Amino acid sequence: MENEIIQWIYEAASKIRTGLGDALKVDQKNGRTDLVTNVDKEVQDFIVKKINEYDPEALILGEENGQDQTPIDKGRVFVIDPIDGTLNFVMQQENFCIMIAVYEEGVGQLGFIYDVMRDELFWGGPKVGKVFFNKKEIDAPENTSLRAGLIGMNAALYRKNAFHAQEIGLESMGIRVLGCAGLDFIAILKGTQIGYISMLSPWDYAAGMIMMDQLGMVSYGANRQPLTYQGREFFVGATQAAMVEIQAFDQ
């Protein structure tokens, strides 16, 4: 299965690169900074078509085209974000990702995050028992503490100090706001960030969380509860050492 998904991702990335420029049509969803493009929708349709051909019984949980309400806990579910970081895609034409995750009976099996413009693919999970950067297996990053590392952060949470975000950020070596959940997860997998705090939808965190778990890192939602895979919710993920320090702010 993993080889097929990787091929779909590379084909989808080619469509995205072709869609840049004059062919790009941009619409608003819930405001001027919440954008969707014709390419987002076309790429999700392309990936869904490939999934249906490969596994007609599979279910889809995806950001676009009215497929955002599928439960995660029954059968095989493909979780798709065709372009994570659409605002970056439109405004910068870089710093965006394709993300796909595979869940079986509610358990994450495979996650894939592809930085399209840098040609960097991170993928893996319990189904293969490893995590890879392109074709090379990677080791778990160092178990770095909050005080010794950078942390990815949602700007609004930081500004409002929601969930102690500002206090946590000030305790770290510094915050980074990338505007793309996939890039924050890649940074964690590379070991250049020790964690990520944001408000995310299932397609934003599903793939990255699978790979974090595989490498021994931890993540959860509000009040230290499991993520619900329903709507937009609080997410925190980090190395084990950093998570101990983050949790201290809840005391």
C-alpha cells in the first residue's frame, strides 16, 4: 500500500506545480485568510479517485469537497489534506505540503507528509514499523527539553496565551510560526523543533501524529484527552522531555 500512496503523492505534486500561476483560482471559505483554490479541490479528487480504484471499500476523511465529517473508527479510512498551508501556497508558492494518513478501525497505520517544493517526503508508521525521509530510515530525534529547543506555535494561541501557549513559548528557546502544520511536523521529525501547539483539524494532525508516535513522541488534545478527529481542536505534540515541562503549566 505504501508504494501506491507514494506514487499518488508524486503525481498529485506534479498537478500542484502545474496549477501555480495563471491557472490558479482562489476563493474564500470563512474569511479573507481562509482560502481554497481550484487546485486543492482537484488534487483531493485525484487522490480520492486513486484510493477508490485501489480499495473501493475505503472511506475518505478530507478537507475539501464535503468529505470532512467521516468517522475515523470504522473500516479503513484515508485522511487527506491535498494542500496543507493553502495561504502559503497562494501567497508564497512554497511552504505547503500534501498529507495523507491511513487509519484502520481507528488506529493510525501510515502517515505521509510531502513538502512539495523541497521534494521532501516523510512517511511511516506501525504498518512498516519505521519512519523514512524519502527512502532513508530515520532515527528518533533526541529527547530534547522545552528549555533547550524551538517550538512550533499557532500565532493566535500565542497572542492570547490560550492553553498557556505564551508561557510555554517563553520557556522555550523560541517559537516558530510556519503557517503549515505539515512543516511543523517535519521539523519535529527532523529534530529541529521539539514540539508543536496549535488548533488543528483531523487532516492537519493525522499523518504527523502517526509518525510522532512511531518515534516515541507524545501528543494529545485539550485537557490531555485523546484527539477526537472531529472538527478543529487543540493539539499539542512534543518530545517526552518537553511534554513533561509543558504539562507543568497545567498544574
